[in-house]
Amino acid sequence: MRVPRNRRNEDRSRPVSVVLAAMLIFLPFLLASVAATGGADAGAQADTAASCRPPAPNKAFAEGEWFQFSVQYGAIKAGEALMQVEAVENVTGRPCYRLVSKAESNSFFSFFFKVRDRVESQMDVEDLVSRRFTKNTLEGKHRDNFTIDFDHATGRARYSSGADFELPACSQDILSAFYYVRTVDLEVGRSVQVPCHADKKNYSLEVKVHRRERVKTPAGEFNCLVIEPVLKTSGLFRQKGRLTIWLTDDEYKIPVLMKSKIVVGSIAAILTDMHVPTAGGKYARAQKK
């Protein structure tokens, strides 16, 4: 049977589009895409959030922080992504950071695979655990809209659809996990383990710290730690989809570059502009308008 030309074009572009969408969604570590394939059960237990309290106050990020990224497929700009700490608000009686990740494909890539995504996480200011996660996404013809309430007191993850799942102690969602890692002391040659819950699955995220490098982007030149997030599950980025992230080698751990190789090239998210209130003007020189 002869396949229509537009269908053949769609089939050829889809591997690139799927990976592009994952990067545009920009839930750092691409957890949304990988976790959807089925995560390893990390084991669940009821616990109170108090036991999850980090050993030191968060100095990495604060209300008003934002990062602007250009998403590139090779030398071609595919879209833009924004990460920001929009506000501090009350969620179930707790002060929480409202973390927001937004992504949008440009007109060229939208012709193949349109992306218009907004993901929010309400992360406890004191305990640095997720309290609520909201996803509103348009990827191609697929829409996904739901909310998860993280009840650490009872060890349950409750979905807006009515679904209810066990929740490991101190669990993060796919966005708060990244912000949590920014608050942790990272050492070359050592790994950090983070319990996560997404898409009705519990799984463990391992963050490997490989080396130090200096990186130049449109937002400036930075001394960085090179890290690799690894999920204990199969999925889109298994084997040939290794993801590498460059974070500034200081207490702020600003994400300046993300790269993932794919069969037909590579995808990168490059920092173009930022505002970091916790840095006290240290990175003001890097801002561009």
C-alpha cells in the first residue's frame, strides 16, 4: 500500500519531534518522557515531611529567579524554554515555591510537531519536597492536563482524576527534583539519589557528577560541573539518548547547557538570559535584553 507523502514526512520527522518535545518540555533530566515508559518501583512508605527536611537552608534559588533557553536541533533553533520561580504561595497550609517550566516550539518545528507546554510544581520552602504538581501540555495532537497532590503525611499521591498511589518518603515531582538537586553539595565522582513520582510510577533518580568544565553561552562564560541524570528504567533516552547537563560550579548551580545525542543528531538547550536574585548581582553582567 502506498503511503501518502505527507504521512511519510510525518513518520521521518517523528523521532526528532519526540526528542525535541522532551527537551522543550524542559523538565530537567527529561523525566516526563522517560518516566512515561514505566519506572522502577522505588518502594513506598508513609512518612512526615519533617523527616525530609534538608540539613541546610536553600541558598541556590529564590522567588523571582528565571532562566531563558534556546532549544537547538543541531544549528537550527527549534524553540524556546523558560524556567522560573514565580512566587511563594500557601499550599495545604505550607509556604511553597511555585516553580514553572514553559516551552514553545517555533513556527518551523510547529509545522511538524507543535509544543505549547506549562508545568508547575509547588515545592515546600522549608522541607524542599513537592506538595503539588500540575501539567498542562500540548504536544502534536496530544493534550495532557492533570494535577497531583503529594501528601507526605499519609504517603499518598492523589491525582485530579481520582487515582491514588503510594508515595515514597521525601518524593519529588519531575520539576522539583531538579531544584532539589541544585541545593545539594555535588562532588565529582559521587552520585546523588532522589526518590521521584510521575505518571503513576515511583522510581529512583541517580545524578552522577562526572567532571568540571568551562562553558561559553550567549548568557556568559561559566565554570561548571558536568552531571548526568540516570533513571533506573528503560525509556526514550536509554543507551543512545544519554543526557548531559552543565551546572555552574557554585552554590547556585545554574543550568547553562543541556545536551542529548540522538540517532539523527543532537538536541541542546542553551542559556541565553537569566535573573538570579540569590547571587547578589554576581551574574548581572551575563544578562542580555
